[in-house]
Amino acid sequence: MQLQTTKTTRRAFVGALSVLPWVGTALAQGSMTGMMNNMGGMAGMGGMSSAAAALAGLDRIGTGASLASLVKLTNTSQEAGVFRATLRAAPVSVGLMKDGTKTDVWAYNATLPGPLIEVMEGDTVEIEFINDLPQPSTIHWHGLPVPSDQDGNPHDAVVAGGRRLYRFTLPLDCAGTYWYHPHPHGFTAEQVSRGLAGLFIVRAKNDPLASIPERHVVFSDIKLNSDGRIADNDMNDVMNGREGQFVLVNAQFQPVMSFDARGRERWRIWNANSARYLRLNLPGAVFTLVGTDGGLLQSPVTGMTELLLAPAERVEVIVDAPANGGIVSLVTEPVERGKMGAFAPDQAITLMKVDFTNARPKGLVALPARLRRIDDLGPVKAQKRVVFSESMSMAGGMHSMKFLVNGKSFDMKRVDFVSNINEVEMWEIVNKSDMDHPFHIHGTQFQVIESEVDGKVTKGPYRAWRDMANVKSGEIVRLKMVQSQKGLRMFHCHILEHENAGMMGQVKVV
Ligand SMILES: [Cu+2]
């Protein structure tokens, strides 16, 4: 939705993620000394706000508005096959709360969530990025196969007040559901939590589901103080990843979706939360999973009653209206992910209401049995092993906590792995820490081959393209992938506070 900053409005604005390691740089350098003093409390957190302002109550934002469509980024190009536009990141003040209290956010083109970019596979994309933030920033094209020097790496920061052109041509067969967000060194979590994230859809020239009405559902939580300001991080945010008390849908709080009268919709769902996992449940309705991060599955997976999405993960599902109709709440159930410290127990949260009253599912045809061809990548030529760990120590009488990859904190100057271009690799992601970590790698999509817990191996349930894989505590997940462009690629935990605190590495493709 477009922000209207000149007038007070009751509509629920503000969107996009949450997180705010205002302590970002210190964490990236691994100096969390002082952070862990008093595990559940706020004392001794050098660099963080020690004034624990009261959080806003859930009644401060109005509910029940009609679910908004995403604002589309306008293509200014006259040339066929070229998408050209400008994205300007800047502070903007928005009226989110129903009493008119303003909230200062950072947004792309003053829009929350950031505008939707829609292109066809094979298109050339040219985005001029204007950085009007008080910090360096970049735009990372999450999940898309773009050249390394166009992918918003932390090494290619655009200074405050600066600008640059991102230009890339998308290959064929990359249709899918993607997004974009900042990736500057030490500031990613803060910038995303302040509102910077947008959506990106690559459409297929031949889409077997094109006749089904499409719905876009973007989840992003925001943490607000009672004075309307975006809250500082507390200890739980730093350890477990930041979760805002308001879980927004298309930047609205508990809106109402009026389901298509013909009784069937195709939903593209984005988990744009910084740390909050989603376990979606729509009582009475059944989901048919048809796509993951990197586009359609080979075959539909029917009969799913809940959808688990790690942070940054996307799915496409077909939803058929229940025979009895009515108004049903879409909820997210608690997810056990090994959170640490003292925190309030997670509860089921209502995300939005789905109004099936006018939906009449009649004569719905069966979905195609084959949606797309996904081949196995072939024989493995090289192996990589990534170990996620956490370390806690006492230094100078203060606790300190680190999030590590292969025992090390992220260093922009260190290349962790070298991979050969176009060579099939098996990546083994090992989680030796106490909490779940969602693995993400730039530049390519992978296939989940299997996972292993206590020596018991479970094969991946279906062939799919993904750029996110949750790795539970004590689990090993094996992924097959190929990098088809040279250059430096990041891989990291997508709980943004963990990434900021060092849980990131880099692979150089040669
Ligand atoms: Cu993590």
C-alpha cells in the first residue's frame, strides 16, 4: 500500500519485517561482551538502549480493513523485455496507530511493504537505487540468479546519499516468488526492521496455473513502543531474533480477505519476518502446495492442513473454499525452535480473516498432475560442510554470545569456500547449536536431498527449488546445488540478528 503521510488515517500501514540490532556493528565484530549479563534481563547491554520503553498494546492498531493489494513498481521502459524503474530508500513518517500517533519508518518509494516488481523470465531488469538513508545500503535480490556484482553484496555498499544502477538479465526457467531487501555490512537487520523489503515475481511464459486468480500475502512483523516508535532490541531479540508484537499482512493488522466467488485462489505467501517462523493454519480449508521459493513443483502436493515457513521462505499454494463457507481466521501456531533465555510462551496468533461467504466452489477442475519438469542435478563433484554453532563465554565478568559458521565469525575479507562454476556440489549444513537456523545462499536455488537427526536419514519429500532450508538443532540437512555465475556469494542464517552477529560466510565461484 502507498503511504499517505500528509493525513492521519486509520488504515494499518507500516509493514515489513522487524529486527533492530542497533548494536549491529559491534555484533558483527563479535564483541558481544556485556550483552549476556543477566540472561533474561536488560542490564549491561552496552550499545543497546537500556531504557526499556513499554510496548504498544495490540489494540493500538485498527483491524478489519479489506486486505490491500500490493503496490506495483511501474515499468518506465518502452522496450520489450526490459523492466526499468527507480527504488529510493528513505525515511518516512506514517500514521499506523488508530489514534494518529506517527511512526518513523524507512521504506522503498514510501511504500510498505516495498513495491512489487513483476517481470517475465528472460527479461532485463534495470533498477536505479537511490540511497537517501543515513547509512550505507544495498539491494539484494533474494533468491534470483543475478551476477555477483549486481546482487547487493556488503562489499558493494552504496553510501548514504549515493546511488547506483543494478542491471541483470534473468535466465529462462527462473519463474518464482522472490523478494528484495538491504544487505549492507552490519546494518541489514536494522534496515529491514525499519521497513525496507519488497516483493519480486518472475512469471513464466507458460504457466499451467495462470487461469487461477492470484493472491499475494506478505507477512512481516513490527515491534512498536507505546509512543509509536519502532522499539529497540532487547535481550530476547538479540539472542532469538526479533519478533514484533504486530504481525502484519500486506502491512495491515488483521485485515479481512474476501475470497474469490469462484471458490479457488492461488496464494503466493512470503515470510518476510526477520525471525518469526510461521505455521499457518486455516481451519476447514486444505492447502495444495504447488510452489516453493524457486517456482512451481514438479507435481502438486495435496492435502496439507498447515504450512511451515521459516523466515525469508516463500510458497505457492492453491486454496479451495470450504463447502460451508463462512468467515475463518488464518492463524499461525507456535513453532518450537529452541529459543533461549526468559521469554513469554508463544501463542497462536490471528493473522487475518478469510471471508468465504460469497465463494461457491463448483465444478473446480483437477490441477495438472505435472506442473513443471525438475531434473536431478546429476553426480556430485564436490562437497561443502557448514557448521552452525553458538558460543557463550564469560569475559571480564560479562557474558558474551556469538553465532558462528565453522567456528568463525563473519569476515568480509575472508573467503570461506571456493567452488567451481557449473560444478554440482553437495552442501551439508550441520546445526550444532541449541536453536533452529534457516540457511540461505545467494546466486542459486538448491534441492533438499535429505536430512539427518541422530543418524536417522529422511529423504526430501518432493523435488523443489529453494533458497531457504531450516536446520533444526541437532539436524544435518544436505543440499545439492550449482553456481552458474562467477564471483563472491554470501551464505548465512536468515534470522537477521544472527547474520548480523556473525553467522555468515562467503563462497567464491571461480
Ligand atoms: Cu540463526
